[in-house]
Amino acid sequence: MYRVMALLSKHPNLTAEEFADHYENRHVPLVLGLSLRPDGYLRHYVQPGGSGEAPGFDVVTQLEFEDQAAYFAWARVAYAPGSGVQEDEERFLDRSRTRSFAVRTEG
């Protein structure tokens, strides 16, 4: 299993509620409607009231694929001109703050 985590921040013009609503009800269906789909697509929203400082992002997105090649194939489809993914991200994300990385899971 190849996992990619993305630390995403909401667009500054959106509230946390508007951000989550757009992500769940517009962006997720868009991504899942592509010709290639991730095997797993989880969103972990940061909740207020935790200990320590705010982390500087609003959601941790977890994408799962069979292997790295499957991830790269999906990314080519997702970010191809006309897919709508990049344009939609610009509506609800502060893309300048996006960070993503592959992880190895133990345990």
C-alpha cells in the first residue's frame, strides 16, 4: 500500500464549516468521479480545543494506492487540464500552504 498525506489549509475567505462543506460535498465527489480513483481517501479535520498550538493546517488528507505507480497515474488524471480538480482546489484551499508526502505505516 502506498499512502500519501496532504496537510491542507482552507482558503482565507472561508470559515471552517464552509471549508469542510465544500470539501465533502463538492471536492470529494469530483475526485471520486475521475476515471482513476484512490483505493482510500480519508479526511482528518483538525478540531479546536486540543493541547498546544494550532498546527497551521485545517485537514490531513490520506490517499491510498496500490503502489507508487498507481499514485502517479492517478495524479496525472487528477491534475490534467479539464479535470476540474485544480480549479476546484483554488476555490476552497490556500494552495500556497499545501504540503504532501508519502508515508510508511507500521503497526
